Amino acid sequence: MGDVEHIPKELKLIDESGVRLDGRRYDELRPIRIEAGVLKKADGSAYIEWGNNKVLAAVYGPREAHPRHLQDPAKALVQCRYNMAPFSVTERKRPGPDRRSVEISKVISEAFASVVFVEQFPRTSVDIFIEVLQADAGTRCAGLTAASVALADAGIPMRDLVTSCASGKIGGVVALDLNKDEDNFGEADCPMAIVPRTGEIVLLQMDGHLTVDEFERAMDLSIVATKGIYELQRDALRRRYSAMAEQAMEAPPPPPIPSELPPPPDMPEDELPEVDDL
Amino acid sequence: MTAVVISELMREHINRLAASGKRSDGRVFDEPRSLTVHKNYIKTAEGSARVQLGNTDVLVGVKIDVGEPYADTPNQGVLTTSAELIPMASPNFESGPPSPTAIELARVVDRGIRETKTVNTEKLCITPKEKVWIMFIDIHALDYDGNLFDAASYGALSALSCAIVPASKIGKADYPLPLEHWPISVTSAKIGSSIVVDPNLDEERIADARLTVTTDENGDVRAMQKGLKGSFNLEEVRGAIRTSQRVGRTLREVIQQG
Amino acid sequence: MERSAPARREVVIPGDLLDGHGLKPGSGTFNEGGRIYAARLGIVSERDGLVSVTPLSGRYIPRSQDVVIGKVMDLGPSHWLVDINSPYPAPLNAKETPWMVEFGDTERYLHVGDVLLAEIVSVDEAMRVQLSMADRQFGRLSGGQIVQISPAKVPRLIGRQGSMIGLIRDFTQVRMFVGQNGMIWLDGDADGVRHTANAIRLVEDRGHLPGLTDAVREYLERAYGRSASTPTEVDDDGRR
């Protein structure tokens, strides 16, 4: 777990009255803020701040799958690339994928493959890019939660959003949403992702040591937390589409697009076939 | 980068505009896009900045760590610059090892900073021949709408300008990175016989040639890079240098105040 | 045809339960356990006995009979491959043009980078697309410029019976082709093109809101300092 620099011997992750180092109680999330539609080039995007995590997610697609031999004639591929910026961690990370990020990319891809209506877009890929800009434990949960918003922003058909959260064990106590110190010095961490509407668990990992009973309690904490996070995801999407409205109300649209008078094209100037309104 | 087929119609449109002194986004030839600078964006970095040059969005982080000096400069800190053109930033960027484009980008940004002696590396020596501070500048392109050279270079300078040397790691007091100069790169692109500054993506794609000129606060030239298959005549190069000096003055202020 | 009241214009998110009250699931929705849910982000509409979600974003997915603007990406001996701004490249067979193209002679007619207006004649189950330029209203586009909007906003830009395009053209006098794939070709005098592009941007920004036609009309009236010469009878929401 994480990059351990020094292990303070008598570090108390949670005190007698149940308060954690950052002042949270065992069942409290760090503050979360989500914004949808933050990038111009991507088909969909989202930014999330989750405690001290800062993560961007972007979606391109459905688009032609490359290389071509990967194309599935019956459905779209859902491909995630999780990446950490070199400056996102205390110790500079060498650019490019390592085994950890390849594994995380794989499990996130699989989590989304189960909710996206992949059969609607044969031979294509839906590409999800998660960039961790600043890391403080829980980046895969933050990234997956943002990616889900980015998928909806991109207009990708799916059964539901996917929401993610982790719980673990610190100082002998099962607790929600571990931060970096808790992750480094705690006894267990268990990230999960869920389809909130149906309760299907589409991502589950765990490392450390939990009794079966502790695992049950960790899952309970995560499931309750994801309900709140789900509302934040939905709210970000609603805000994006009403914010677009307000901006437009203040009209004068962007700069002039001047044009010259070129020779007329070689075709009649006809109406296009009419198209149904909404 | 995947190959991009340029629509002939767009090429003609931009050329036609340029021939009559106009640009597709309404700017005049020597007008850069608006620059916004957000310093100290990343807490895990010793210095960082997110800069937006129009719709081009770049995040630069500076990590500073203890390492060994080069044998020929035993009393000096070390600067290394890398760039990742991550596929998030453009439908035409692919994951994989750094492309020649990314490497050129990193080297041109690096050169501007290094040759201007932006950072006084002698103040980054801990123990001569053994330990110095190493600066890693990492350029992370987030949204690509043309002219990464300048956006990345503004990002790097901004990140350095707010960076802190973490000397408390070795039992001393942290101190601001000793920044002594403010190199500003300004890139010009040649479209037909016109030269425009800070090309947007459409302009960059149809440009015949590109010239990046980095000048310092005295207006002296500190780094240059000509790119693409076309060419400039000497008079055009002189013009690009004058433009770089002039435009650079304004942008330097934005970065110093950012 | 019942149009949705403003309250029903609320944005829905994938997984939202839709009140189907007896209607069948339409596009952008799915049925699970006898209930209808939104499959994508959009606005609910009810018509023809179907409850559907009209998307607000997303890439262009080819449909038969759509008119599109595309760009030649590659050519073969008897076809050109056209990028129609969708996940699926669209071949244009030499037979589907007004020309008599000999085998291997395609490069005499269209080049890589050429922009054209064409119709999608077929899309099969595997999303294999066929284009046609055979009809005389289609062909290569030259001059002018291309602006792009989200394909989801194209129906709003066209308007009912072409009312929105008519309104814009009434003021700006530009020549305009709107591809269902969000690619729009414009040509005319500099001011006209500029105001058209701005009006299009307005549609792009607030295409999912009521009162769009009014907003566009207001913009154009301000720009030209006069009223529309032909009244638009029906508001884009059909609520007038």
C-alpha cells in the first residue's frame, strides 16, 4: 500500500473518542466536489476533488477502435487508461504506465463494460482517460466516480452511473474512505464500485486483513456513502446543463468568424430534407 | 500522434482569411490568445501551474529532490524536463512511449529555461560533487488546441516561479527556488505568406512552418526552434524575433503577476 | 401530438426511472423489470405512444437517409472512404456518384481532404454505412467554411419544417447546408457568415431550453436592427 516513508511507532490513526487524524469520524467521507464538462476536446469530461485528490476524467467515443484487430464485430470495447501525473505524488513518479496503473485500468474498464450498452456500437471503442493530478489515497475511486460522470456527459448510453468508494481498517476500527496516512499505516483497504440503482458490485479489491464481520461492516459503510456520492455525480451533470443555459442567456456569443466571398459551389442551393424536431 | 487529414475547404478558408489579414478566431496576426495562469495548483509538487492559452490547457509540475550533480558541474543543481502528450488532451494523441513531438516539446521548453539561466543552479548545491537539488519539470497537456510549445513554456516558468526547495527534508529551512530570469517563448506560424503568432489548432495544422523564439527580459534571444517542412527567409525570422520581444513583454507580466 | 410541458424538460441522467404511464420505451431508454429508465443523459419526450430521451450530447451515429457533410480520408480503386464525424467511416462507392468513374480512376474525381455533401443510403446491423452523392443536390463543397455543432443539436438548428434555418437565412442571406452529423457549411458575405455562426452557437449553447427561437430572433434583430420579414408561426417548442 502506497509509498511508505517512515512508520511512526505510536501514530494513533483514530483516538479513543473515535476521531481520526483529519478530524473525521469512522463513517465520514472527505469533502467531494465534482464538475462535469471541463475539457473542450474530449466528448465528455469531469473533474473531481476528493479530499486532497484531484483527478480529471475524459471520454472519447464511441470511436473507431484501434488497432483494428481489437474490434469486436458485435459490440464496443470499453477501454480505460488510468495514469498518474509524475508530480501527483510525494516521490516523483516516472511517467508512463506501471504494473499498478495497468491493473487499475483493467478493473475500471471491466466495471464500466457492465453498464455501457456496448452492443449499440459494434466495432468501436469507448475510451476513458483518468489522470490523477494530485494523489492522496483513493484515486481509483475518485477516478472511477469522475469517469462515470464523463461517460454521461459524452452521451454514452448506459444502465446507470457507477459510483465508487473505499472503506478499510485503521487502528483496529473499520472506517470509511481512508486518506494517504490511513492507507499507509492502516490494516486494510477495500475499494469498491457499485451500480447504485441495482446494488450490483462491479469493482471490488481488498488488501490487508479483515475478519468476515469487518468486511461486512466496511461494505455497509461504503454502500451508504455511495448513495451520497451518487447524488453529487447527478448534481454535477444537472449543473452542467443548466449552467450552459445561464451562460447562453448572457448571449453575445464568441468572437466573429469573418469570411470572404469565394466562388459559389457547383450545386444548387436547396433546402435539406426536413428533419423532425425534438 | 495519428495522422490528421486536413479538409481542403478549411485550408482554403484559413489561407483566404490570412491573405486578407484575418484569422479564423478574429485575432490580428500578432495577437496571442488570452493567457490565464493558476499557480500552486498541485500540493504534491514543489511548484506547479495550470495555464490556459485560449483553449489549450496545460498543467506543469515541478518536483525537487536530492540527487547527484553531473561530473562537469559539481556545484550545480540539475534541471530535467519531460512532457507527456496524454490521450486525454486530443483525439490524435496516443498512449505509449513519448513521441518525437513530445520529446521536441520538452527539449524546446527545457532549452528556453536552461539557456536563460532562469534558475540559479549554484544555489541548488548541497554538497559539491555529491548532493545537489534536482528539478524535474513535468509537462502534462490536458486539452490541446494548438501551440503547446508556448503554453508548456509559460506553464514551466510559472511553476518554477512559485516553487519551494524542500530543504527541510535535509534539516534546513525551505526556501524559494532562486529564479533570476523570465524567458518567454513566442511561436509564430507561417500560413501562405502570412505569419501569425500563437497558432490555434486549425492554423497549426495547415501551417507550412513554425518558429519558436524565446527571449529574456532584455529582449535578447535565448532559444529558437524552427519546425515543420516549410521555411522562413531571414527577414521573416527577424520579424518573428521582434514579435517575440513585443508579445513576450506583455505575457511576461501576466506570468509574473499570476 | 402532445408536446412536453416545461416541467418535463428536466434533464434526466442514465438510470433515472421514467414515468412511462402506459407508454412504451422509445429511443434513449431501456426496459428493466417492466419499468422504463433513461439510458442516456437528455430530455424526456413523449410521442406516438413512446417515452424517449432526446440526447443533449454524444457522437453522431449514422442513420439511413441522413444528409451529412464529410471529408474524404482515403481512396480505393472504386470508392472513397469518407469521415462523417462518426465512429464509422463511410465508403462512397463510385457508382453512387453522378460521374462515370472507371475502375482505378477515383483520384480524378475526389481527393483526400475534399469536403462533400452526401446522403446515407444504408446502414446495416453491423453499422456498415453506404453513402451516395448520386442525387443532384449532393456533391463536393468548395469555398465557404465549415462550422461544427453537437449532432444532438442539429434538429433544433433546423427547426420545425426548417423554421430555424429559415429565420437565420432570412436575416443573414447566407447559403447553408446542415449535415445531420453536426457539420455545417456556410457561405455568404462576411457579416452574414459571422452572424450565422453566432446564431448557430446560440443553438448549440441553449438548444435544450425553451424559447430558443425567440433568443435567436432577438440576436438577429439586434444584429441587423430590424424585425424578421416573415413571421415564424410556431415556436420551436410548439407551445405557441
